[in-house]
Amino acid sequence: MKKHTIRLHPIGKELQVNDQTHLIDVLHEFGIEFPCGGKGTCGKCKVRLLDGEIAITEIHRQKLEQLGLASDWRLSCFSLCTNDITLEIEQFNHLILADESEFNFSPREGFGIAVDLGTTTIVAQLVDLSSAKVLAVETMLNPQVKFGADLISRIQACLDGNSFEMTTIVRSSIGTMIRLMLKKYDVRVQKVVLVGNSAMQLIFSNCDVAPLSAYPFHIDNPGLKTFNPKELGWDLEVKENVQFYPSIGSFVGSDILAGIAATGLHLKENYTALIDLGTNGEIVIGNKNQIVCASTAAGPAFEGANISMGMRAVTGAIASLQLVEGKIEASVIGNTAPKGICGSALIDAIALLRKMELIGMFGEINSGEPQITIAGKVILTQRDINEFQLAKAAIAAGLTILARTLSIDLTDIEEIYIAGAFGSYINIENVVETGMIELPADKIHKMGNTALIGAKIFLFSDMGIVNNILAKTRHISLEADPGFQDIYVDKLLFP
């Protein structure tokens, strides 16, 4: 079959691809995003054609015009490679958090592999079980991103007939990551533990995701999934089978189960909360006696999917903002000109705009203009502000309802742990300023990748710790709570 070369500027990469290859199939691993799942509606997969030709269909042309893009731009999701081309990509060097936090453990013989299968990113670590030392780390973007940034897009892609491909590519990717780690360290693996949200578990396990596509989002079999490496296509010898740990319920998966283990909230006397501000916006509140959890629709805004110039934490993204002598100053990843804004800076922007009285308590832009310039050419529109309000209200309402379910006040929560890569970069004071978490900043702590920490804890234990957590944990459907709508509307307002 005829081959073509794709050159990527400015990162200097070259790809050899077959004739008629869809760009969506090869560019996702370089940070190109497809939040809309390849429908051509978001414009986040745009690339500039520097050399060569990419034919444009009439629909493609219309999409480019609707997005206000010049003639040298193309949407990757609508583009085929039919000759040698050079592309300029704006998003690269995706930041992935491979946590190496310390934790308590009982030494075991051998080596283990912990995998955090996230919606956006995958992290794998090879661990010496005698010392808990991390010997090797591999990270990558989840190859399923070409089917969409959020879980709903992924689930719909499965229902549209892409289930087998989504299962195959993620199994293959993790297998490659494991092979690369073991190439550096030729050791015998005792145990492989995977954690992830419910949809990731079902897709990896080649199970039906249809129950997650409609209310009440009930999973028939959320329990532990075990695999022989050969059935996953992995050339790997493991003393114990590969294990994908149980989900808790609905969209709350084993990544949150691992997070509970990492924080130890299931062992604490006082009430403690865990919030993952990632794709599902999961919230947990509990202590040694009882735990409740829920998922929210907060993630898309924080990950940039519904924000006009939103993007993930890649080169060119505004990562943080601060007020200096009455003016907003931006910190940009890669020290380049700002191209967009990521979730951590979005929180900063809202908090600072409120302090500057540029937006009101209802989220309205006080000047009456449709947008506010943040830095360079990066703007925040009225719709963007409203999208943020929906996300922050989902978190605030979730905390309120879960606390009420436990018959406690929010003030009874002693500590709140913020989990995930995104949570590691946020400004806690600004989170409080927006009203997302209505507790003092000194009660809130960043804890990094709690899913990966918990997965490593599971390498050192049997199912006892998991069964202990599951026995005292209830999943709560926030939407089913009769007071949800009133609370949610109230939390839309800024303090």
C-alpha cells in the first residue's frame, strides 16, 4: 500500500502512514483533541497545513467557515492523508501526573504493576514490592480520545459499533506500556492492578456499556474483573491474573475506590471528603462508619471541552492567573504566546474577574460586552462563564446533598482532598472564592493522583481492604434527590 509522510511542526516528529489515513487516527497521541468525537463542531482538532494538500469536502469547508478559520486550516476529524504533508499543531507536551507519593505498606516479594486507566490519560508504574520503590513509569494519552473527550461520547461511540476497536486499542496501549517498562527491568511480575472509572472498566473488559447510556445508569456487574494476560494480547507472565478492580456504582469506578484507600478516609474518625475534578467530577464524603459518593457533570468545563478557547494542560495553555497591580497576569505552559485556557486558569479567571467586579453574582459580564479579554488573544465569553457556573454548581450541590444524606453539616467535614492531575494545579483560595467548595481553604488539600496511589496500595493487599470500603459505601444519585434542583440553582450564584 502507498505510504505518505506527515511532518509535525514545531515538535519535529515524522509519521509514516498509509494512503487515505484519517488524521484523527494518528494525531491524538500528540495532544490533538477531539472533544466532540469527530463531529466537526468544536474546532479543537484544527491543524494548519504548511505544505502539501488536504482535499476539502463541502461540509468541511462549511465547518471551517462556521469556526472562522482561514483557508490554510483543516479539521483533523474531516481530513485524509493522500500525499506528503507538513502540519503545524498547537497542542503538544500534554502534562500527565505520574504520582510517586509515599504510603504505608507491608513488604512483599517480587514486583507489581499499577495502572490508572483514565478517560484522558493512562499511567502505569512498575513497583518493587519489597520497598514500594517505583522502578519505571510510562504515561500516555488514552487512545480512545479520538472518539471524544468525555465519557458520554465514548459510550455513544461504543453503541455506534466501535466497542471492539475501543477495547482493542486501550488493551494494546497498556500492553505496550508494560512491555516498555519490563524492557528496562527484566523482572518477574507478581501482580497487575488496574483502576479506572466504570466506563473504562466496562470498555477494557469488553462488557456492554449500554446501562451507562440511560437513567438510572445501573451497572449489572461492577465487580472485580480478572484476565489472563494472553486474552488481553499481552506477552507477559504474571503469578496472579491481571485484575481490574471493582466499580462502586454508576459512573463512580475503581479509581475512586482507590482514592478512598489512598486518603484512608474509610479509617478516619472524623468526616473527610474526596473530590476528583476530572471528567466525572466524583465526590466522596465519609468516615470509618459510613461513606457516600456521587458523580457530577463538572468535568467537561474544567477540561476545556465546553469553553470557547478551553484546552487541556498542553503547551500554549494559560495554566494560572494572578492579579498584579490591578491587572491580570498569565502563566503559560511552555512560555509561549497563549493559545487557550485550561481548567486551573479558568477557576483563577472567574475568581479574579469577581474580585475586579467585572462579572456579577449571577455571572453576567457587567460591561454588557459579550466577552472579556484574559491575556493576548484569549477571551472568556458570557457562555463560558455560564458553563463554569454549571460545573461549579454541580460540585457545590453534590457536596451539600451528600452531607445532608449523612445528616451532617458541611462544617462537620474536617478535611477535603482534591484528587487528580487537574486538581494538583488549582489555586485553592480561588476555588473557595468561586463558591465551588464552601469551606475554609485551610481544610482543603491537594493529593495528586489518588487513583494511582490506591492502585499501588492494592498491590500490597488482598481484597480485604476493598471489601471493607465497599461494605460501608453507598452510591447516591444526585438527580434523584428531591431537593437537588433547588440546591443546584442556588449554587449557580457566585458568593
